[in-house]
Amino acid sequence: MTYKKTLIIGFAFSGLILLIALATYYISLGECTSGYLACDNGKCIPQKLICNFNRDCLDGQDENPTMCGNFYGSNIVETTNKRLGRKLLLERFMLYNLTTIKEYDNKCVLEQDEIPQGCECVAIFQINCKDGNRTSIPQTFPTNVVRILLNNNRINLDSNDTFGAYGNLTYLDLSNNTITHIPSRIIHNNMELRKLYLRNNRIEKLPDDLFKSSTLLRWLLLDYNKIQDFDLKILSNLKNLHLLRLDYNNLKLRKMIFPELPALNELFLDGNYIMDITKDHIVNLYNLTLISLRYNLIQSIDASTFTHLSELLDLRLSGNPITNLDSGAFVNLKKLNALYLDDIFADIDYDILSTLNVSLLSLRGIPYDRINFNAIEKIQKLEHIVYKKFVYCSNTAFVKKCYPKTDGISSTSDLLEKRSLRYSVWIMAILTCVGNASVLWGRLHDENRSVSLVIRNLAISDMIMGIYLIIIGYMDSRYRNVYHENSGNWVKSWECALSGMLAMTSCEVSILILTFMSIERFLLISDPFGHHKLDTKNVIFCLYLIWLVGISIAILPVILFHSSTKFYGVYNSGTCFPFFIEEVYSTGWIYSACIFLGINFILLVLIAVLYTSLLFSIFRTRRATSLNFFDCEFAIRFFFIVLTDVSCWAPIIVLKLLALYNVEISGDVYSWLVVFVLPLNSTINPLLFTYTTPKYRDQIFSAFMKPKDLKKQESSSNQITADESQTKVSLLYNSNGSISKWKFFTK
């Protein structure tokens, strides 16, 4: 049967597409999986080795101070307190007249009967009772114990719980328990206590005299509790406190003033309900080097707020609804080294940036139009800058390290980051150009001029996509290893804009032509006597109109945004195609969504509905004949046409919808979308419309069949054609002898 040829060709095309799609996606996956850091030399570092004070990457990027600061939440106190901890242990060793600390780093010097049941002595004077599902504190510890770990249990303290008997205790960890109440005398006799961890419990209030005797306390971690009514005077005796974490509680700090804490270096107040922060709140914390106020409700920062913090190195204001950021807020912060302004509402303008000389500036989440990139260039010491989108890095090419390092397609060194992308873009470009060129050549002498004209225009529009891919491949080769230095000029250039307009024109003209063909076939087949076939003149007019609409859609951003480079390059990526799967509701995203979620989605649904209706119409008619439904080649061809259209456009539409709901799209998916899904429709559609038709299909099979098989096939084909002709004639009459309103559409 002739339909088998169409099935073979259709499934061959579909199988090849699926195989290439899977191979392309697999190859384009990042070299390092989740939980690993990719070094610049391609080596993957597991997360446990990041910021472990050993260089695992050749250039030491896994120990970068900025990254490690974010990794630990503190980049100043961590190292000093490691040294402090070893010093204290050495002092305890002197009690045993031990001369070296290295030899006993991981040895226990306590007797077994001194260790509480279910606990272990893991190093020197350290007792580990964590992860034991305990509900209470063991009654006895060795009197000379230095460190006690009781974290990750289910402990809830009572009024009699105390550690006063352990005068040498320097480290107490009660994190990740179910503590709601703190006994007032729990650490009254622990005058050597340096670190107290009470984080991630259910504490609502602290006793007024809790720290009466703990004057040497250096670390106090109370984050992730439910503290609301907190009298800051409780901290008055902590003159040696270096680190205070009160983040992620229910604090408001209304009319509250921190007592004088001359040693306090780092203060964390993230994730509370602080609506206002003034100089009065922190006037006594004049030695702060880090203050973090992220994710509060602060709306305004005055010029005087941080003026007295002359030692401040790290200021974090991210995630606040700040609309008024005084231009003089950072003027007196001469030592400021890192500033985090992510997701605030204020503009990052010249007046603010001109006062800075930081090495780290984080602007993640700030829209493009609210950043003065020219002013950033004047920050001489800047070495690290963080944006939400990689494409913004092209505006600050002078900065050594720009984050994110890639958008899944480009990196700081290359326009196409991965080798698989470089190969794929050229392969798809060649397939698109060669396939459509063969269609143009094969359709030059078609008997049906109207159909041939439509197919050739479809091939031309799809060939434009191949030209776009060639441009991207060429620019990648041109900027190999030096893309970061040239990315700004490229994304702002008219060459990038023109490339994007070519790709957009190709997409829109292609789907409009497919829609036109769908409507024409539906009208002709569903109502053959009421619909007159379009002549060549009408077809030419419709094609002119389609090209006009497609080109207008591509050029309209030039008019809307006064510069096409913003829509096709600056707002988007180095590939210059306006997918816009990030920064939902930004100016460019809205226009892109109108095209892909509006026009293209509606047209895709219309095509699917029309072809589905045709399939049902053919199926109902074929049931009245002796021929099988699958003998109708139109049904099979319609199936593959709809399948390829949905396969190409559905992923793009789905990703746009996911972006609408703030679902993060990975760079690997984005790269696969650009190098494969985008040109897929351009590659396959003309081939399906041409090489699944009887004329060209038979030419393909005749090239591979033996003469004897060919004669046999022709004889069988002639017999089937005669049977079909008889059936077509009979279908023109219904049971009453009147003419039926159905006939096959033939080219």
C-alpha cells in the first residue's frame, strides 16, 4: 500500500529528530552536576571541598573570599575563630603537659567511663552527643570537657538544666532542637564560654540575666527562632562579642538601641520585620565590619544611617523594598569592600555609584533600565559584580569576575560556551539551508503553481533561520576566548539586532504560512463545493500579506524601544533571539510573551484544531468505503505535520508559561532550546510538505529499489489508484443519489 511509504518517511524523519534532540540535550548538559563547582579548567569540585581552606581549582576560585563569604554567611570571623579555637585547645593541653597539638588533633584524652552513654569523644576534650534523637541533656560530662555538641536532637530544656559544673567549657552547641525556654542560670558559671549556638529552635524570649557571667563570649547564634520581644540590654555584658546572629526571628527593633559592644564585628538581622534602620539603632556598634539587613521591610536609607561605621567592610541590604536610597548613604564608608543591593526598588544611579570604591557589588534582580552601567566603570577597585542575567556582564567587561558566569549558552570567554553547542549550531544551520535549498530546487517545475509557490515561500522563510544560525556560529568563532572583551559591542550592535530580526521574521512567517495552508486545506476538503480554490494571484497577495506581518513583528521593537539592540541583544542574550525566559514582566518580556504566548500559541492551536477536524472528517468518510483509514495519505501527512509543529513550538510556549510562574529555567534547557528546538521547525517542515507527497516520495524510493521491485510496486500502485478512483466517484453520491458535499483535496 502506498500509505506505507509515507509512514516510513514520516517516522524516519520523526525518529531522526528525536534522536538528534536527545543527543543534543544530553551533550549540552553542564559538565558538572548539581552540588559541584566547575573550575575554569573543567574540573568539578564537590561542594564539601568548596571553601575548605585548600585550593582544589588551579586558580583557587573554590577558595574565593567573596564566594566563601556567601557560602558561610561570614567572611571575616570564620578564619580568626578557627585560630582562636586551636589556641584554646592548646591551652587545655598544657594541663596535660603536652608539647604538640598536631599529634593529638583527632585523639581523645578522656577515659571511656567519663563519656555519657550514647555520646563519643571525637577530639581531645570534645564530647559529641549530636544526631542522637535525645529529649534531654545527659546528667554527667567530664569536668574538664571543653566542647559539647548536642545539636540535631529533640531536646527541650527545663529549669534545672545547667552546664555550670563545667568551668572549662568554651563551646556549646544546642542548635536544631525543640527548645522553647532558656533557664536563666544555664551558663552562669561558664566564664570561659566563647561560642554559644542556639540556632533553629523555638525560643521566643531570653532571660534578662542569661549572659551575666559569660563576659568572654565571642559568638552568639540565635538565628531561626521566634524571638520577638527582645530587650537588647541583655547583651550589655558581652564586651568581647565578635559575632551576633539574630536573623530569621520576629524582631522589629522599634525604639530599640543596641548597647555598646566594642568588639562586635558582624551583625546579622536578616529575615525579620524591621521597617526602619537609623543611626540611633546601631550608634554603639562603631566597630562593625559586617552588617546584614537582608529581607526585611526597610523602605528608606538615610545619609546618616551608616556614617559612624568607619570600619565597615561588608554591607548587605538585599531584598528590602527600598525606594529611597540616599546618595550620601555610603560616602563615609571608606573601607567598604562589599555592597549587596539585590532586589531593592531604588534606581542604582550615578549619585549612588560615584561614591563607591568596593571590590564586590551585587545587583542581582535589578532591571537593566535601573542600572547606570557607565557609573559602574568608575569604580576602580571593582573585581566582582553580580547580576541576575549573564547578558548584563557585557556592560561591565572590565570587571574580572562577573556572575552568573553563563546563561547556559555564552560564558565570559565564548559566545557559545560548550563545544557541543558550537557543533550543533553548524549542523542545524547546514541541515536547514541544504534541506530548504533542495525543496526550492525540487519545486521549480511543479504542475500546481499555487501550491508550489506557498511551499517555496515556506522554504525561503525557513532558510532565513539557517542564515541566522550561520551568523551566530561565525561570531562565536570570531570571539573565541575573548568574548567578554567584545560582548558589550556585540549585543549593542546592529549586526546582533539584524540577526535577531532575521530569526524572528523566519519564525513568524513560517507559522503564518502553515496557518494559511491549514485554513485553505480545511475549507477545500470540508466544503469542496462551497469553497473555490485560490488562484495564483490570490495566493501571491496572501503571501505578500504574510511577509508584511512577519517583518513588521520583527521590526516593531525598533520603534517601541527606540533601539532594536535593547530588545534583541542587551535585554536578552548574545544569541540575539528574544526568548526572554527571565525577568518576567520586564519591557522586552511582555512583547516577547505577546508574540509567543499570544500570536504563536493561538496559531498553533488553530493549526492543531483544523488538522484534527480534517482527520475526523476523513475518518468518517472512509468508514463508508472499503478502503482502510490508513490508505488515506492525507491523514498520515496531517498527523506528521501537526506532530512536528507541536514538537517545535510547545517547548517554547511551556517555558514561557513556566517563567510566568517564576519557575527557574536551567541554562542547559535554554541552550537546547536555542540550538535545536528553535531551528527544528525550519529544518523539518519543508521536507515533510515535499518528500511525503506521492511525486517526491516515489522518487526517494525509486532511488533505493531494484528494477524488479520497482515494476511490482508500480503495478500495485496503479491497482490501488484505480480502486481509489472508483471509490472517489462513488463518494460523490449519497444513498439518495444526490451529490455529496465531500471530496478529496488533491494537489
